[in-house]
Amino acid sequence: MLRIAVPNKGALAEPASAMLQEAGYRQRKDRRELVLMDSDNQVEFFFLRPRDIAVYVGSGKLDIGITGRDLLLDSGSEAEEIMQLGFGASTLRYATRPDGVRDVSGFSGLTVATSFAGVVGKHLADHGVNASVVSLDGAVETAIQLGVAEVIADVVETGTTLRQAGLEIIGEPILRSEAVVIRRHDAPGDDPKVRQFLRRMQGVLVARRYVMMDYDIRAEAVERAVALTPGLESPTVSPLHDRGWVAVRSMVPTEDAQRIMDDLYDLGARAILTTTIHACRI
Ligand SMILES: Nc1ncnc2c1ncn2[C@@H]1O[C@H](COP(=O)(O)OP(=O)(O)OP(=O)(O)O)[C@@H](O)[C@H]1O
Ligand SMILES: O=P(O)(O)OC[C@H]1O[C@H](OP(=O)(O)OP(=O)(O)O)[C@H](O)[C@@H]1O
Ligand SMILES: [Mg+2]
């Protein structure tokens, strides 16, 4: 039985559950369910606060977990990142009032409010800055208005929350985060249950990022055509009844698909089709 920690709320909860569902796992129907057994797949899911997940996995109580890289680093736990999941992208950034300090080097003697005291404390120390850190649970933007801090360090995705609070970003990102799969750093790397789980998640990522493309092309142009659609390994080229033509099938990045179809058409390809990939193992 593989024991997996999944965020129960916050920005990562819904996309994490959606991805697990696409990978063929059972997911909870009721947000209040805290533990869910998926016996067909020999997996047990524990729905936990995203911030606590690295603690459970780092202590070895759960085999793997899905959480944010920022929360993993902030926890200082014994867990490590083993796969990036391509959602929950954000940056951790300093911000202050428009007339405030402009650079980390000017933070000495100031107070920085954040929910990421571990990461921020280390970042300030690495920059040789002697600033105080006030640890808050959330909504840290308000700390400046209320005079608790001169600077905040918070998660920024679109920047809307900062703008609405009348704050401006200062300096370079402290870190770039996204949802990741974590496990204890000394867990055996060849656990077949973990490998199967990662293959399934990888399958979802590939199915989301690629489409299957089919087209017919004159035999003499096939080399130029497959150069446009090299696929992951090698495209399938099949004979057609009309010997002057072949059929080609290949995986293509979804974001490039329309441009590639235009280029194939210009090369003389016809009956160019793309289809969604529902699931795969690469
Ligand atoms: N707007 C956002 N876009 C993308 N990722 C985000 C966003 N806000 C938070 N995150 C990420 O989600 C993870 C958990 O943060 P989140 O704020 O969702 O949890 P929380 O604060 O514990 O929950 P809640 O906000 O519901 O109290 C972190 O890894 C963070 O980087
Ligand atoms: O750059 P944006 O797109 O505006 O997103 C960033 C905001 O989203 C998160 O807040 P959340 O809603 O989780 O509230 P919290 O601060 O209470 O966690 C985060 O803490 C920021 O405040
Ligand atoms: Mg939050």
C-alpha cells in the first residue's frame, strides 16, 4: 500500500486532485473526507494542510506527498523533490510601499512579515542583511498597512493581490515554486509502487502537453515532413494503398500543433488531424 499526502485546501488542492483523477486514482467526493482508500490501485490518500505535508513525508510517516516547493523548503524537513507537476506556479517575492526601500541590501534594521520565515530568514542571512522576520499565517499584505512590518515576502502569481494592497515588488524572486512530488531523502529509490505512481503522473503530464498528429504526405516529401514532427522516439510511417503516398503518425507539443499543421500543409500534406491523448506511458 502506497501512502500519499495530498493538499486538502488552498491553491494546490483542486489541481492536485484533478491530476490524480486523470492518472486513474479514486478521489474524494466530499471535501471533509480526510483519508481515502483506493484499494484497486493499492493507494491510500491523506488529505492534509499543504504546509504540513513535508513534515509527514519528511518524518517517514507517509511515503510521498504533493506540495509546493516553497512549502517544502520552508519546512526544513527531511523530504526532497522528486518530480515537478506543472501546476501551482508562483514566486516568493519581497514587496513594500512604492516610496519604500528599493533593494534587499537596504533591509537592515527593518521588519519583514511572511508566512515563509524559514526561507526568508535564510535568504536575508545569505545576503548579509540583519532584518527581523515576523511570521504570519496569511494575508501578509495587510501587515504593512497595520504597521507590523515595512516589507513583506509573499507568494505572487498574477500580482493582483499586491497591486490591490498598493504594494510594489522589490528585487529578484526569492524562489520560484510549483507543485512537486516529494519523498524522504533516504527512501529507497527503486520502490516499484513509487515508480508506478510517478509513471502515471508523467503520463498525465505528457497527455496534457502533447496531441497525436496524423497526416498523409507524398513519399518524396516524407523526410522533410517527419523533420517537422519527429515525435518523442520516432514517427510511425505506414504505406497507403496509393504507393505514391504514406501516412505519418507522431506526437506533437499541443502549443506548436497549429503552426506545424500550417507547415505540413505547405509541404503538401493533407488529411492532417490532431487528436487528444487521454492517457499514456512513455
Ligand atoms: N495564487 C496562487 N497561485 C499559485 N500557487 C499558489 C497561489 N497561492 C498559493 N500558492 C501555492 O500554494 C501552496 C499553498 O499555499 P495556499 O495559500 O494555497 O495554502 P494555504 O495558505 O495553506 O491555504 P489557504 O490559502 O486556503 O489558507 C504554496 O506552495 C503556494 O506557493
Ligand atoms: O499574485 P496573486 O495572483 O494575487 O496571488 C497571490 C496571492 O494568493 C495567495 O493568497 P491566498 O488567497 O491563498 O490567501 P492567504 O494569503 O491567506 O494564504 C498568496 O498568499 C497571495 O496573497
Ligand atoms: Mg494561501
